Amino acid sequence: MKLFFSIRLLCVVFFSAGSLSCITGCATVRQARNVQKGEGALPGERLLHPAEVGLSSNTTLTLARALQIPLAYHPQIFQAEQNLIAATARVYQARAAYWPQISSSAGENRATANTQGQPGSSSAQNAFNGSVGLDLLVYDFGKTPAVIRQAYANLIAATETLRATRSDVAFATRTTFLNLGKAIELEQVAIESVRQNQIHLDQVKAFLEVGRRTRYDLTKSEVDLGNAKLDRIKAHNDAMTARASLNRSLGLATDPDYQLLSDTAEVFTICPADQLMRRALQSHPGLKILQAKERVANAAVDEAIAALYPDIGLQASYGFTGSKFPLTWNWSAALRGSLELFTGQRQTWQINEVVTQLRSARAQTVEFEQTLYEEIQTALSQFDSSQQRLTLTDLIVKQAAESLELIAERFRLGAASSVEVTDAQVALTTARGEQVKAKFDYQAAIAQLKHACGEE
């Protein structure tokens, strides 16, 4: 009968406590178990299939669409989002210190009660107990508020880290998109070069048959055609490598063989470096992260200093004890304070440590601002040079095309050699390649300048 009552006591206490925990935590536990099993894995924690984002061999991929995909599904952004959720959870954990901490316990003990001076006996008695306790923080001289401020500052840092990650992913996607567009157009230049060299070879063969050209002209034309074909193969391989890089930036592990639309027509109005620097100081996520970490270090100093003072709390309990039923009930309440009197100067050294961390955090912010100004100046220089080169290459292509047309006509009339034709063709191919590079480098410079200013 006693065993029955003890089991009943245990069941009542733990069922009550378990019901309270289940109400607040069962859904969370169930969700955690599902994540452990891998059920309902989200894009970002699993490989993304091209069909999920609407990419196939019939798709035309624009820059705008290319930016939308990774911003929604990229694993790096997913990780940053999860870190933000974790930082939010740590805020609630820190704030939980203000709430009463309620616990329960129950047990049964069976033991002998032998004492000195009496004969030993193996007879044992049962002892039953069950209780519900409450602990409430009353005052800790700012320690808990400092911990909460650290949690909030870390939350801000996680928010800005997500923004910085989105900016980095967008910049990488834009860069790889432009690189693929450049590689595709350079491949078209190489294909056109092969076509022109083939036409020239056919002309040489025809002139050789009527005795207007030598065997040397034929051999040189064949060599030039072979070199042009090698350049085409290299350009094709470069395009395939650039496509793989873009797929990686999109968060894909396969190639859906989409068609690229290089709508590179963005125009950027240049601003002075100081004006761009002011914009960056107001909104750059990297700077916001360091400023948040500085606030974390500042709050850590408050926490370390508060540890020198006592913790004051309220403790209360209500329980049943006894060796037989019905058990005797009792309650207790106490206002308690605790203070470490001597720790071998551990606490003062902790204060020194967190002060150095605060100074280091401030120095990191200063260094970042210096680096940021340098990056903006470099990006401005690259933008200016790419803009000038874009204008110049248009003139160079026009000049090279006119020169080739003139020399080709002279060659047809027998007044120019194959070497001159080859040189003119190489000059035109080089000029067209430089024109393509200048066009995409100009867009890349715009992207670099925006990224340096912290824009997504």
C-alpha cells in the first residue's frame, strides 16, 4: 500500500510539472525532432533543383532574375537567417532571468536508521518527499541587464550580418553574371575570327590556283586559321567555367542550360569620394556589425563590474515529507543574498580582460573605416578608367574595321600581303575583344562601387 501511495505521489508531482512543460515546449520539441530527421528540409539546407526556381533549357536568364534566385535560396543567406533566429532566441533566454524559475521534485527513500550505541539492525524505513520550488531574482546590481544588452547587441549584429551576406551574395552573383556575359561575347568574337580567317584562306587558295599567291601565303593562312580555332576553343572553355561559377553563385549544383540575356545597360552617376563615404558610414552593414560588437563589449564591462556585487533573490517552496501517509506539508520562503568574498582577484582580472576587448572592438571599427575609404577610392578609380576605356575601345574597333576593309581590298588587288591581312584581322579581333571587356568591366566597376558603399 505504501508503494502504491509513493508511486501515486511521484506521478502527481511529475505529471503536473510535465503538463506545464508540455504545454510550453511540446510543439518546439516536435519541430526539433523533425529537423533532426531531415523532414521538410528547406532550400538552402539541401541542394536546389533548377526546376524549383524556374530554370531550364528554355529559360532566358536576365540579371534581375539572376539576383532574385540566390537572395531567396542561397545557402549562405540561409545560414545567416538561421543565425539571426538563434540570436533572437538568445535574447529571450537572457530575458528569462527576470521570470520566476519554478521547479518540482519527488522521491522515495528507503534506509536503515542505526545509531552509535545501539545494536545494528537491517530493518529499513520508507521516507517520501515531494515539493515545488520557486526562485526569483530580485536585484543583481545590473548584471542581468548587461547580459540582456549583450544579447540585443548580438541580435543587431546578426541582423546586419544577414544584410552583409545578402550584399556579398548579390555582388558575387552580379560579378559572375557579368563574367559569363563577357565570356559568351568573347566566344562570339573568337567564332567571328575563325570565320574571317576561313574566308581569307579560301581567297588565298583561289588566288594560288591562278598564280597570284605563293605557297607561303597558303601555309600562313592555314596557320592563322588554326590559331583562331584554338582561340575559339579557349573562349568556349572560359565560357563553360564562367557558367559553372554563375551556377555556384545561384546556389545550384547542376547546369540547367539556360540562355543568358546580358542586359548590361546600367548607368551610374559618379559622386565624390567623401559623399560616397558618408553614405557608407550611414548604412554599410560591415560597419554596423562592428558597432554592434562594440556595444556587446561595452555591456560585458558592465557585467564584469556587476559581478563584484551580491545577487539578491527570493526563494520559496511548498512540499510534503514523511515516512507514512498522509504526509506532512510545509512551506518556506527566504530572501537570500550571495557574494563571493575572495576569488584570487579573478573578478578584477576579468574586468581588465573585457576592457581590452572593448578597446579592441573600437580599434576594429576605426580600421574598418580606413579600409572602407580605401576601397571606395579604388572603386572610383576603376570606374573612371573603365568609363574612359569604354569610349576609347569604340573608336579603336571602328578604326580596326576600316583598316581591315582597306587592306582586304588591297590584298584582292594584289597590292597587300597575307601578313598585312593577318595583322589587320588580329587587330580587329583584339579590338573587339577589348571592347567586350571594357563594356563588362564598366558594369563590374559599378557593381564594385555599390558594394563598397554597402548597397545590396
